[in-house]
Amino acid sequence: MHIGLYSWAGCLIDDAGMDGPDPYDRRHTPADAAEGYLALLDWAKLADRLGYESFWLTEHHFQREGYQIIPNVVLVSSILAQHTERIKFGAFFHQTPIWHPIRLAEDLAIADIMSGGRMLFGTGRGSVQREMPIFGATFGRGGDAADTANRDLFEEQMTLLKLAWSSDEFSYQSDRYTVPAPGFLNTGNPATGRPWDKVTLVPRPVRQIPIYQAVVSEPTFHYAAKEGHIGILPLVNRTLFGPRWQRFGELVEQYQGRPVAGTDRMVVVQVHIGETREQAFERFRPAHDERNRFLGAQRPLGGYLDEDGNPFDFGRLPTLEESVGQHGWFVGTAEQVRDGLVEAITTYGIEQLAVEIAFAGMPKSLTEEQIAAFATEVRPALERAAHGVVSVS
């Protein structure tokens, strides 16, 4: 079973929770960010030693509040790879619309080569409205004009990136991209130069880099399944998760012409382990609430259903009890976390799992304790369960 560790990567704070400062009033210094990066390095080394298969970060920009402070996951992953031996690195997610696709293709290729084949390409269309227009990308929701423009850009970028990775030499022309620019020679000498009508990506990957994609909407389900991307789904309210899990599996079978496999989907969960359930809830509540206070000011929190079975309205924040009760967050003793995840794995046939353990508001030492506890007290049972599952499409 593939089990990865996921971290937002943020500054270390000690006043999280409902009684703490407004998340959007927080400000952090470069030294605070440096402390967060060094903590991340220690967590990656620990995860490597403990046998986690992958380590996932997230790309965001201008996060002066200190919650998501990595603008370039490829760069950070390359550095972490220098200090680890076998663990792989990926992003939840590269905000592909704000990149030039050829530059992203180059960076991922060289990072994969230099790390010995340890890069995973997690791609997405972006999730934070305030970031993307600064880089010239549109951002919308629910199929509006800005959302459609973002999707069109993303899909074209992925086409160009894959073309660059797979071709000895290539050219590409569209309203957005012209590669190479017309009218130039391969040298500056018109007497000896030849037409510069095709280019070669240097370097190209020496192996096929796996592509993971956030899948939320029906159009994205179709696109990711058709392209053979590994779909990433958060484990949320089962009424919502079950149909999404099954739908993506059906589309994989439809487009790929084969049964859905364990390598086609990955699930993201949130975990906190305590000596008792009461201790786990008390210790984790501030971090849980801090997370949702920050996200809940940006958009309605997805994955939750209210008492009438409707999605949470904008502004409604879940309690920790609601997060655990709706089956997306696993908080309790090691045995309770283990049993809850075993049930999910056997129900849905999950074979790739990303576990979010590090949260803003948790001390660095507590995060390290959680990484170790999950690896030693929970993971063995999950591996046994995965070997015996009957997958639900």
C-alpha cells in the first residue's frame, strides 16, 4: 500500500483556535518562514526513515498569514530529496495555470533526474482567488466564464507539457503559445543557420513522471480519467464521497478500457492520534478550528452536509465533532484511527492514501510524534487491510 504524508507547510504558531487572532490579521517574518522550512526538512527526513512512500506539499503565493508558504514545490522538493534517500515528492497541487507549461516541464524533469526518479507531478487549476490574477490566470467557480477560461488554459498547458516531455523535437502553435517563435534561425549567422522550426526540451525525463490531479467536478472527472491521471479525492462525508469515488472509477474503466486499479486513485485524510480520545480531541481542536477559520473565509467548506443533507453554507464552520462524525477526519486513539481507516480502505478498495498530520498550531515536536505514531501504530493494519480488499468501482 502506498502511504504518503501531506503538509501545508506553514509557520509555527502557538495561539491557534477560535480564541486566537483573526487568521487574516496574522503576519510573519522571513525568520518565521525559515523556521517552518527547517521543520519541514526534519519531517521529510523522519518520514523517509519511517517508510512513508511519498511527501506532499502545496503551492501557494503571498501567504503572509503563514499557513501555506511554499511558492515553488519543485524547488523545495529538490532540496528535500538531497536530504532523504527513497521517499518521493509531489504537490497537492502545482497551480499549473500560473506557470508556463514548458518551464514547468523543464523544472520537473531536471528535479526527477537529479533526485533519482523521485518526483510526482500533482497538477491542479488553482484554488485561491486572490493569487491567480496576479500571474495572469483567471479564477472562477461552478462553470462560470472565468472558470471555463481557466479550464481551457489548463488543458492546453497539459497538452503542451506532455508534448514537450514525449518528443525528441516539437513545435506548437495556438492563440496562446507559439513554440518556437517564427522567423528565427538556429544560429545568428544567416549564411549558415538553419530554420529554427522545432525545439527539444532539455532535459526530458528519463522515465514517465506520474501525474496526479485534483478531481472535484464532473468535467474534471472526465478529463483526468481520459488522460490517465491519478485522481486525488479527499475522504469527506460518505454520502458525497462514495458516488464520487465510484464515478471516477467508472470513467477510468470507460476511457482506459480496463478495470480500475489501485494505482488510479488516491485518497486524502486528516489524522490526529492521542493516548485517549479525549486527549486527542482537546489537543487537536485548536489546529482543526484554525484551519477551518482560514479556509471558511475564502469559500464554502466542501465535503460537509448539514442536518437537512445540504452542503454547508458560506460561513458555516464545522466543529471537530462534525468533522470526525462525517468521516473525513480521524481523531482518537491509535486503535480508533486504525479501525476507522481500515473500514474505509476495505469499503472502497483504497490502495493509495495521503495522510495530513502537520497542522498550524501544533508544536513541531507534536507533529514528529504524530508522524511516528501513525507509521508504527496504524500503518501495519492498513497494509494488511489493503492486501485483502475487494475494490468498489
